[in-house]
Amino acid sequence: MNYHDTRDPSRRVSFRTAVLQGMDPATGGLYMPDEIPSLPKSFLSRNLAPSFRDIAIETAKPFVGDEIPEDELMAIIVDAYPFTAPIAPIDPTTYVLELFHGPTCAFKDFGARFMARVMAYFNRDEDDSLHILVATSGDTGSAVGSAFHGVPGIDVTILYPRGKISPLQEKQLSTFDGNVRALSVDGTFDDCQRLVKTAFTDESLRGKLRLSSANSINISRLLPQSFYYTYGSLLIRDRGRYDNDIDSPSLIVTVPSGNFGNLTSGLIARKMGAPIRGFIAATNSNRTVPDWLASGDYRARPSVSTLSNAMDVGAPSNWERMNAFYTVEEARRQIAGYWLDDEGTMEAIRQCNARTGYIIDPHGAVAWKAWDDARSGAMASLLAGKTVPPEKPGLTGSVATAPEWARDCADRKCVGLILETAHPAKFGETVHRAIGREPSMPERLEKVTHLPDRSEPIPNDYGALKSWLLDTLA
Ligand SMILES: *Cc1c(COP(=O)(O)O)cnc(C)c1O
């Protein structure tokens, strides 16, 4: 399979190049597969839904082509996923896909662990180490650090703004040993990003160290996220008849979104044949994409901080991929837009717990509320001609922009799948304020709170970063 640049489709590269480069350095565009193949009908209609591992291999094969032999690809997948994505049914028509069973308790483990092993495979014949630099405002650093930890031939340096991430997040990224190191920068997240960008464009540094990035625009982080959409939708198709008496319900997946990598992966899974009727793109007050779906105008803006801080993105980088996939009219047919403010998020955590007993984190809560509103009247009133003004939280758009599944949803012929992207214990304080108690900590999260902080402080200065890199890694 070849990949092309979203900004200049005539620029085409192999899978290996797309993975090792991350983005096209000449145009700043993102890589997209030349085609989205369909999964075989016989595979999708198996009597017993295929396992997560089978789905991962069947999905990855055509994207990888002959660039990784099948037995090696199998080894990569087995090693990347000692966990899966269990489904929790929380009411007769609502399922939660728990994406937090990986080592860092957030869904980014699915993408980062596959990417790390694919990069290591492509790097195996090189004599020199590959050095990954990553700037993080919180969760990406730990997912990338954990994914590459112990991977031979590659090391990771994480830059984070000192004092500006949560104490738990800091523990999660500063306590690695071996090939993963953390630098606490006396500055902001933007400063960290600028330092990393400067390093990438520093020819004299690049002459001494092979540098690479591992950010969320890498295609090898997006492809594996489609595995769990196919897995979850097939499981629900199989078990749905036992949970409710809707005849062949349409499945609507609600995705709590920031950079829109996760939703883009869902679009890929649907195109490959996963039985998903449509999506709700649920955001916090950073509502660039819901506004785009409603108005047809794309306006990136500065981000605002919210309780669901991993979704605080005002200029979502994967919008460029969604826009390469679909015109706004095509996107609207499948995707409804929804946004929620912090007050609504707190209320959603509380309501979800009170009505179902499920403890949901602030990101998943935005998605749960979006689905719950849509099925219990908001979609019906949109179809009846009522619209919510854009500055008010809720379902965005109008009867003219409603998705093609809107009538099914209003008539209660849909079931919903909520993507729960983080373990609630990662946001224990917020959850406590909402429901009056702390969610219990999984052992793997609790463990890091006892490990020593190994981060090294550096000033907000490129010269300091450069000498640290040369002294430590060269
Ligand atoms: C990164 C993240 C998101 C947003 O995912 P995108 O792919 O950027 O849209 C949502 N929730 C959590 C917990 C995250 O870490």
C-alpha cells in the first residue's frame, strides 16, 4: 500500500517512509493510505465475532502490504496488545468500550504501542539508535514513553512543562528507567514544543543524532485505533438481541474528541466494513469541529482549558485527514456534532453514575451525555426544526445538516457505543467532586506513585537542550 500527502496527493511514499517521517517534511501535509480496503465479508459475518487479535491482523495486513512479513506483523500485534477493549453494557441500549486497560490507562496506548513496534521493525537494520523527541502537555508523554520502554534500538526523550501537569501525570512520565528519559522544562507546553521543533530543524544536531517524532499525526498510530471499533461493533451486533428488543438496531459510536485522531480511525473502520451506522463527534468547549459540521466553515482557534483537558485542542490536526476523506456534506451524513461545557461535564459524571452505577471519567462523560441527549429528544427536536444556537452546549446544526441516521435515533431504533478513553482514577479529583467519592486506582497506576522521579530539569533554552542531548545520547 502506498500513502499520499493530504496537501499534495501526487507526493506518494511507502508505509515505511510514512511511519518514519510522520508527516511530509516538504509540505507539512499528513499521510493517507491510497485506498481503504474492505475486510472480507466472510470475516465480518463470522458466527462468533473474531477476536481482537484476529481483527488487528486482518485490518493491518493490507495497510502494511509486503513491507512487514505476516509472521513479523503477528509478533508485533501479540507483543503490543496483552490487553483488549472490554465492553460494559450500562443500560439496555448503551455500551461503554473501555479503552483504558493498557499500561498508562488511556486509549493512546493502542496507537503508541503499535507505532513503537513498527518503528523498531523498520529500524532493525540500522547501526545507529533512533532518538524520539516528544513534547507533552500530559498524556501523550506517558503513552509514548511506556510504548517504547525497553524497545531495542530506540530511545525516547520527553519534554514537559514543569509544574503545569498533574502530579499523577508527572509520575507517569518521569519514573521510567533505561531508554526513556524525561526533561522538565522551566516553561509552558508551547515552549516544549518549540524546543522540539528547533531540534528537528537543527542540521548540526541531525548530523550527529538520528531524530524522529512520535506525535499523534503518525499514520501508524491511527490505523491500530480502528481495530477496537471493528471489535466493539461486531461484539455488539452479536449480543445486542439479548439486551433489547430493537430489530437490527443501528449502532452509533460517540467519540470524545480533541485532535480527532480517534474519530478518524473510526471512519477508517466503518469504511472497511465495521457495522457502524454513524458517529457523534463530542467535544468540550473547544468546538471547532462541531461548528464546522453545523456551518460548513472551518475556523481553527486558540484552545481553552477544560476539565477534559486531553481534548483541549482548538486546531485539531486530524481535521485535515477528515477533510481529505469527506466533503463537509458527506461528513454530515455520518457524523453529528455535539459540545459540552465544564458545568455540563460535572453534571454528566454525576448523572451517569446515578442512573447506571458506572463511574465515567470527564472525557467519556462528554460522550455519554452526547449520546444520552441525542437519543432522548435532542435529535427529535432537531428534526422538528428546533436548533440550538451555536454558543449553547448541545447537538449542533439543524434539520438541514442532520445525519442520515437521525430519524432512526429519534425513533429509538439505535444503540449507542461510548468510547471511554481514560480510566476515571486518572481524574480522581474531578470525579470525586462530581459523585462524592474517588474511583479506585488500578494497580498499574497506583504503582507509579511510589517510584522515584527521575526527570531532569532544564531551562527554557535551546542551547541547554542541545548540549543535554549531545552529552547524554551521542
Ligand atoms: C488524547 C485523548 C482524547 C482525544 O483524542 P483525539 O484522538 O485527540 O481526538 C480523548 N480522551 C483522552 C483521555 C485522551 O487522552
